[in-house]
Amino acid sequence: MKKHIVLLPGDGIGKEVIESAKDVLNAIAEEFNHSFSFETHEIGGAAIDLYGTPLPESTVDACKHADAVLLGAVGGPKWDQNPSHLRPERGLLGIRKALDLYANLRPIKGFKNLLHASPLKEEVISGSDLLIVRELTGGLYFGTPSERRDNGQSVVDTLAYTRCEIERIVDKAFEAAQSRRGRLTSVDKANVLESSKLWREIVEEKKAKYPDVAVEHVLVDAAAMKLITNPTHFDVIVTENMFGDILSDEASVLTGSLGLLPSASLNESGVGLYEPVHGSAPDIAGKGVANPVAMILSAALMLRYSFGLNDEAKMIEDAAQGALDAGFHTADLRVENGRQVGTTEMTKLIVDFIKTQT
Ligand code: NAI
Ligand code: MG
């Protein structure tokens, strides 16, 4: 298979971990006889420094013509005082919008020998393996009007969805559930919100199309509790933008390390954007100690969701687990009797695992 991938390293440790993803993809290409070509572009602070804008047209253009996009992270203290149109995060929001990335997927899995890193008791978190599917381009964050009124003394925000916007994200979630354990939890607030009532109706209608998926509806407040008390209950969770924002951040702390969590953002045409959940980590940037696993697992998601290369994706995931199982870990993780390594050594361990397994 021949694919063209745009790399957007961004800032801070983004620049370091993107190299790890590239090394792993090159190893996969070699072992499985694929051809991956790479093209690097600027985004965020790096783009501000070079072009005076966080999202140059050339970057948007390259992404639109790519088969998929891998992004490191953006931001850093250097640009914190900039006016809002010259903030690195603008680049991130801009590229999500330009590619119409309406579906955000975040898998969250308790890695085996790292369980004590979780704030939850080991027997509670053990075995949890869930996927949050969040609607990313509609709802409260984009609805109009959103404004101050009466001399600033009253405000309005709007939670708006169309049938079509709900249908496409619900379909994505059902498909994801089919490829996993076949359980879908739709999270809403249908006891209060009109938008949630339509959401629930559409999920009910779609059930017939996916008879192999078991569906339940859970109110968002109950879902927030259940994530903490019984995370193994969940397989796939689908929800609207703001609920998904909050629940995915809640879920991301369950496993105890930001450095292990990947994400995928998808559109209709399949040009996905894949990035770690963590930011640019200015406190450790340039030191060669960043955990590359979240970025490497993001590359695995790219193989699965944009290219349909499930065996290759699984190989990367097994390799990352294999390196951790063998006791190797970066400084952000604590492993009993483990051996601490840097970014490049961790990457090499994963690459070597792939080479010996194939
Ligand atoms: P952060 O995720 O960059 O860092 C939080 C803490 O986790 C830090 O102590 C950091 O060293 C550690 N950490 C994060 N990823 C790690 C990794 N792969 N390996 C080892 N340790 C890791 O979040 P923070 O500090 O709130 O934000 C820093 C900058 O990143 C800010 O400019 C922020 O705006 C930006 N940011 C960008 C995101 C993105 O590009 N998607 C997401 C979140 C923040
Ligand atoms: Mg958030």
C-alpha cells in the first residue's frame, strides 16, 4: 500500500515524538511491504516564528492533499503573551475546521504493569479498555447566537445540532463498536435537553442497522460517576461535543499517564488527523526524555482508521505493550524494577520489537 503522510511536528516535545512515529512507520513499511512517504510542515508556534501565522495556507493545502496527518503538539511560554490570532492553539482549531474533523476518537486502556499509576484502585481500573467518540464540530462551542446582552448583564450560548450532524457521529461510533466488543453507550441529558432527545431518537433508529451492537443510554452525570466507579463497564461511548470534552479529560487521567494516550480526529473523506492527547510539555522539551508512546499509538490509529491496516496497527500496539512489559519506561512512568530510558531508546525498543515479531 502506498500512502502520503503529512507530519506537523509543532512545538516542544511535538518535534521529538513525531520522529519516533516516523521511525515506527518506516519499520512497519519495511516489514509489511508498504510505501509511506512523508512531508513536514509547520503549525503553531513554529509557524508563527517562520511565517507570522499559526496556520499557513501551505500547511492547510498539504494536509488537504495528504492521505493522513500526524500532529505532535503546539504551544509554549514563548507565545503565551501573543494576541489571540497569533496563539499556537489557533493553528490547531484552524486545521480541525479546515479538514472538517467532526469525529474525535480517544481510546483509553489501562496498561498492564502500570496500574499503580492510576488514581483508582488497581482492582477498579484493571482490565478497562474503552473508546470515547466525541462530536467535535457542533453543539455549544459553535452554536449561534453566543453573545453578551443587556450591557453585558445577560448572556446566551446555543446548543444546536442537525439530524445529519448527529447521524454521522453515531454511525462512526456504531462502526467502532462493531470492530471492538460490540457495546455502545450513548451519553446525553435527554431528561432536560431537546438536543439530547433528538440524539437519543437517532441512536434508537440506528440500532436496526447494527444488530450486532448492544446499545444503552446513560445520562451524562451518571456516566461521569460510572467512569470512576466502574470503568470496565464501558466499551464505546458516544456523545456530543461538550459532554465529550469533559468526559474524555476525566477518562484520560484514569490510566495515570498522559504520555500513553493517542487520539484520532476523522472527517467524511477519511483524511484523519492523529495526535497524542498531551501538549508540548515545555518543562521537558529538548531533553530527550519525552514519552513517545502516545504519538506512536496515534500512528497506529492512523493505520487502522485511515488506511484500514488493522494487523499493522495491532503490531504497533503490541510492540508498545511489549516494551512496557519488559520493564522499559520513560521518566513520566513509574514501573517496579523497571529500567528508565529516553525518547530515542524507547522508540528503538518498539521498532526492534516490530522487527523481531514479523
Ligand atoms: P502538557 O500535556 O504539555 O504537559 C502536562 C505535564 O505532563 C507536564 O509536566 C509534561 O512534562 C507532562 N507530559 C506531557 N506529555 C508528556 C510525554 N509525552 N512524556 C512525558 N511527560 C509528558 O500540558 P500543559 O503543560 O498544560 O501545556 C503545555 C503547552 O502545551 C501549553 O502551551 C498548552 O497550550 C499546550 N497544549 C497543547 C495541546 C495540543 O497541542 N493538542 C494539548 C494540551 C496543551
Ligand atoms: Mg478539553
